[in-house]
Amino acid sequence: MKKAIPLIFSQCLTHLLITFALLSQTVMAESRAKTVLVTCGSQLEHNTTIFVPNFVATMEKISEQMRSTGFGKAVTGTGLDTNYGLAQCYGDLSLLDCVLCYAEARTVLPQCFPYNSGRIYLDGCFMRSENYSFFNEYKGPGDRAVCGNTTKKNSDFQAAAKQAVLTAVQDAVKNKGYARGRVVVSEAANESAYVLADCWRNLNSQSCKACLEHASSSILGCLPSSEGRALNTGCFMRYSDIDFLNKEVENTSSRGE
Ligand SMILES: *[C@@H]1O[C@H](CO)[C@@H](O)[C@H](O)[C@H]1NC(C)=O
Ligand SMILES: *[C@@H]1O[C@H](CO)[C@@H](O)[C@H](O)[C@H]1NC(C)=O
Ligand SMILES: *[C@@H]1O[C@H](CO)[C@@H](O)[C@H](O)[C@H]1NC(C)=O
Ligand SMILES: *[C@@H]1O[C@H](CO)[C@@H](O)[C@H](O)[C@H]1NC(C)=O
Ligand SMILES: *[C@@H]1O[C@H](CO)[C@@H](O)[C@H](O)[C@H]1NC(C)=O
């Protein structure tokens, strides 16, 4: 244990240095690495001495997968101290932005200690950790919408946002769980409704559809607010009057490092 603490500390430090190095290269990613909500479970870890290293190992395994695919799933340990983890970046993030978002998720989620589970929703990615296999779950009592309260929009925006959200659900179900969209409110005023929909990639299309249908009806309840986010067990959705989406990912050069 005496050796483990400096090791974890130095890993964190390396981590922070990498994060700062990356941040100086990209500015756009910053806003997408912002935390929307963290929720922690209420069960204490069974045996901290075993659970914590399992949790750290799971996060490290997921980190490797995130760097190459933007999605990661891992299991470490046995019995009551087994740690199950899942993380995903939303579909419009580049792999570089994804690494930044996951770095933030991984820094914040350990605040759930000494509880044995937690979820973090950021604007660009999601992560969840439990001591049981939750991989097929797509709904739960914690599912909710978080509405932005900055501006109340007129009925034209509301109609556009509704169309954008409902279209994104249909598109995502046909497109491996991911869709982005924009519906113009007024060309003259240069105003649009922007939307993003994303299911966790391990879900089948039925679960994805059910999750997005629930998510869409909950964020439509945010109207007339200018912004709404759905934080669900199996998916994430957001609409806004601001263009929060990353530019379409370039396809020509090789991705990753
Ligand atoms: C998860 O941890 C709690 C608390 O230590 C324990 O009661 C429960 O049985 C564990 N669940 C599994 C599936 O091991
Ligand atoms: C936790 O696990 C460690 C390592 O196996 C063991 O030495 C310790 O007694 C356990 N603690 C509890 C409270 O079971
Ligand atoms: C609305 O937003 C303002 C600033 O963004 C915040 O101070 C206030 O608490 C929010 N009100 C509600 C009801 O969320
Ligand atoms: C329209 O809005 C977008 C995003 O809000 C902005 O980038 C663009 O410059 C605007 N175009 C005009 C002509 O104002
Ligand atoms: C990437 O390139 C492949 C092959 O050139 C093409 O089929 C695919 O649609 C492209 N994807 C994007 C996102 O442009």
C-alpha cells in the first residue's frame, strides 16, 4: 500500500501533464470535456484494498480502447470486489477530443470513493463503474433531463428543435446509435436547432431505440428553454440553439497517434 500511493500519484501527474499538452493543441475540445452531472452509488466498497486497484486497472484498460475506438469496456477482479467499467465518447468527437474528455472523466469519477459505483456525463463522453455487470442496461430510475435556463425560445425554434430531436432518434437507430442534426429556424436570423443523439455502442438496436425514445420525450419537456440534455442509463441526447457540434471528422489522414 505504501508503494501504491506514490505510483497512483505519479500516474495522475503524468496524466495531467499529457492533458495540458493536449489542451494547448486544441481549444475546441475544452467545452466538450465539461462535466454535466456526476452521480455516485450508495453502497460502500466491499474491500477497499482490493476494489481500488481493480477500479484503477479497469480505467486503464478502457483508456487504451478509447484511444483507438472512442469506446471502452472492461472487467477486473473477482467476487464482491469485481469492477465493471464502460466509457464512450459521443460520435462527433475526434479521437484527440475523446482522449481529453476521457481524461477528465477519469479524473473526476474517483470522487465517488468510498462508494462502489458512479456515473459521469460530460458534454463529450460518458463513463460508468459498478461492481456488477450493467452492460445491457438502458434505463433506470436516475434517467433525467437537465434543462438550460438561459433563454426562452419562440414557437418557431420550438418546432425546429422538436423536429431535430425526433429525426435524430430515427437516424440514430439506423446508424449504429449515433446521429447529429440541424434544423434551420430562420435563414435570415441565422438561427438553427442543433441536436446530438448517442447510444452506448454495446446496446442492441432495440435497447437503443427505447433509450432514445425516452430521452427525446424527456428533453422535449425542456422547451421552451434554449437547451436540453438527456442523461439516461443507455444514451445521451442534447439539443441547443448553439452549434455545439464538432465539425465533421476529416477522413483522409490517419487517425490517432
Ligand atoms: C457489490 O458490493 C456490495 C457491497 O459491498 C455487495 O453487497 C454486493 O453483493 C456486490 N455485488 C456483487 C454483484 O458482487
Ligand atoms: C481486504 O483484502 C485484503 C487483501 O486480500 C485482506 O488482507 C484484508 O483482510 C481484507 N479486509 C477485509 C476487511 O476483509
Ligand atoms: C439559471 O441560470 C442562472 C445562471 O446561469 C443560475 O444562477 C440560476 O440558478 C439558474 N436557475 C435555475 C432555476 O436553474
Ligand atoms: C451564423 O451562425 C453561425 C453559428 O452560430 C456562425 O458561425 C456564423 O458566422 C453565422 N453566420 C452569419 C452570416 O452570421
Ligand atoms: C470515409 O472514407 C470512406 C472510404 O473512402 C467512406 O466510405 C466513408 O463514408 C468516409 N466517412 C466519412 C465520415 O466521411
